[in-house]
Amino acid sequence: MKSKPEVVRAQILVVDDDPAAATATSSILLEFGHAVTVAHGWTDALRAFDPSSTDLVLMDAVMPNVDGLKLTRLLREQSASYVPMVFLTGLTSKEVREQCINAGADDFLTKPVDPLELRVRLKAMLRIRALTKALEDKSREFERAARTDSLTGVGNRRVFDERIMVELSRATRHQRPLSLLMFDLDHFKAVNDRFGHMAGDQLLALFGQVLRDQLRVTDIPCRYGGEEFMIIAPETTADQAKVLAERVRRVFARSAAELKTGPQTVSVGIAGTDMIEGRPDREVLVLTADAALYRAKGRGRDRVEVGGSWPADG
């Protein structure tokens, strides 16, 4: 016995100011196995349209106040992804069809809708929707890979360079505190020499995991290079950053003890805009955090130091 082809269930928005026409169209779509939302006006359509889950829009090309041509532009502005739009129209002139395409419509059907023609157009449009979503997902995956350090799972140097400028500008504009935390794994070269680079990679991966687990949603962790890491902490004073740094330091020491390398530590230098005189820029923040980190190393490692006015003492 021949099995029926699997129906790909789609979320379809039907927009038509004529209740009878909307009901007729939605009934056909329901028979095809799709989920249907009906809107009888442009305001209802804007409320019903879900930028992330609506797969296709079927709309009347001519409606009061805002017609399908204008509504298409409004929905396109909301769309987080590419959503096919098909116009339903009783007009068949070439000029109207050209207007539909120019307004952003992907196809059009003549009213009253023929079920077979609707099925064929739906298959084509939903195939485009599926292919486009797959391409968009792949593009986002590539973008994430380009911005993520593959070993530690935190942002890479590119992310740091971009976000430090954005967050510093925001903090300066709104006169809000911003802190920069610089971490450096202690005696990391000795770990590589004694246990091998694979063990060193495990230690780096562990530290990345600790950062992801311990930081707040607003914090931005990045691998700065080698065994150095940065955390951009918006809305955070230097004293608040120190509390955060101490927590990360303790958790890392406790977690590293379970690796074959045995107990390991990290030193931290902090620069806070609330402790720097004048208008801080990227260079001042980085150099101040680096000077504080150098001081932490010189005072025995496995500690947190907060920088003051740059250049820091010590």
C-alpha cells in the first residue's frame, strides 16, 4: 500500500478584510494540514505576524486604510527571517501584478482561490522558505564561529575589539560605570612543559567554562590571546568587578584541582572607569588593567588587583 507523502506543517497568516473570503482560504489551508491565523485588518495582521515562526503570508492586495502593498512593506520591516508573501487579488492586469512584485510580494493568486493552484503555489513558496531558513541558519553558524574562540567557547579578540569600543562609548555617553577585567593563568608555560599542550588546552577550556558559568548575562568574556582573557563588565564599578573576579578565581582553583595538572591559579587586574581620572579610552583601560595584573603577578600571583589612575604604581 502506497504511503501518503508527509505534510510539512507550516504557520500561515491569512490577511483579508472579507470574513467569508478569509474563512474559505483558511479552510483550504487547514485541509492541507497547516496551522492558520486569520487577520481581518492591517493592525490585526501586524499583531498576529510572528517574525520568528510565521512561514508564509497570504493577503488581500486591496484593503481599507492600508492595502496589501503597504502592509507587505511593514511586515518586511518586522521580519527576522525571509517570509514569502503571496497576494490574493481579483485584479488581473499586468500593472497590478507589477505593483505586487514591486511591493515585495513573491507571488499572487486570483480570487476566488482555486485549491489545486493554491497547493502548488504553497509548495513552491514553502520550499523557498525552508531553503532560505537553512541558508540563514548556516550563515549565523558561520558568524558565531568567526566570533567565538573554538577552544574556550568565549568571544575571540575580534569580539573584544568591537565590544570594548561600543561599551566604552555607551558608558561615557550615559555616565555609567564600566570595568575591564584582565585574567592571566599563572605558570601556564610550566603546565605545557610538564604535562603537554593537550593538558594546557584542557586548562584553557576549563577556564572558558568557568567564565561562561560564573558571569552575568551582561558580561562579555573574551580570549585576549594565549592564556590571557578579558571580561568587559558594563554597569560595574571597580569594586563590584573585584567581587566578580574573586568568585571566578576561587571557582577556577577548585575546578582545576580535578584535572591531571593539579591545582592551578589565575591572577587578575582590573580597570574601572570610576577610578580613572578624565575621560578613559580603550588604551587607558587596557593599560591600567595590564598594570594591575602585573602588580598581582609581582605580589605572589593567585590574587586580584585593582588599578587606579593610569599609569598604575608598581
